[in-house]
Amino acid sequence: MMQFLGWSLALSAILCVFYAKLLLPHYKGKYAEESGTEGLSPLILAIGFTVTAAAFAAMFLLGGEGMYLAVNLIVTSLLLIISSVDLSFRKIPNELVFIIVMCPMFFWIYGDRHILEAFTGGVLASILPAAARLLGAQIGSGDIKLMFSAGFYLGTWLALGFFVTTFVLAALMSVLLLIFGKAARKAEIPLAPFAAAAFVFAICFDNFFIKLWRII
């Protein structure tokens, strides 16, 4: 357990420094003027470090072994970075989403998953958000691409659990913000942090999600 915790803290520190020193200045120059924000406060970055450490710890404990663990950690890192950018600037970097879409190739090479399963997962995770956007809901195109990429990585059954968990978490946060007067009724909240959390849940509790959806 202490070894897992040590690795989690070390990777979290590396990722946070990498983001703060290299990626944040890049995305600030790219998005700050358009979004009208300057990035995250030190307090939020500290909270982000804690959340990142928890996500990595969960992956080390329940996220598989060998190549599977390595790729899961990569995708988790990308989702955490995307979450930080989304919280800071309300933008989803397309290049990071593209990398997530490329990650399932590791599994295809070893014959563990089929591309059709990946595509089905991407569609299942993104079709309802896309439909909601067409009907006027405040869902950004970047959110839809992010949902597709994560669903594409997870595959059919886990994508269903990922989709539901993402929007349940987002709905709960919206209700809390409304109760405490921190957001207007139609305020748009960043979806990426909830997608990142749902991804970690889907990977760590994959058997639960698969059995649940097959029963339903």
C-alpha cells in the first residue's frame, strides 16, 4: 500500500509540474484571451494535485497490470490535464482528445479488443450529448469529442457505465451549486472533470459495470 501511495504521489507531482510549467503557459496563450480567464488559483492546483494522487492510487490498486495499467495511467493523465484546461479556460484541447483516441491501438495489436467495439463505445458515450446539443442544451462540441474518445477507449459495456456516471456526477454538482447559490439555473459547468472521475470508476470497477449493464 505504501509503495502504491509513493508512486501515486510521485506521478502526481510530475504531472502537476509538467502541466503548471509547460502546458498551462501554452494553453493560457492559446485560450486566455478568448475565455477571459487567467487559469487556476494555487489553491485549486493544490486540490488538483490531491485528486490526481487519488486517481493514480486507484489505478495502481485496481487498474490492471503491465501494459493495461500503463495505458490506463496515460489516458487518466490526459483526462486530468484536459480537466484542468476545461476548468481554467472552458476549452477541450483537440490534440489531447486525439491522443486518447489513438490509445486503444495498444489493445488492437495484442488482439484484446476489436475496433468495432471501440467505435460502438464511442458512439454510445457521445450520441445523447450530441443529440442534446442539437436540441439546444449547453453542451460544447469539445465535450462531445471528449465523451466519444473516452467511450472509444473503454469499449461498449464500460462506455455505458462511463456515460451514466459522468452525467450523474455532473447533475449532482449542478444541484449542489444551485442549492448554495454558486451558479445560475442555466449555467454551463465544465464536463471534463466529471468525465475523468467517471473514467477512473469505469476502469477500477469494470466487472461491476459490465455485469450491471448485461443484467439491464
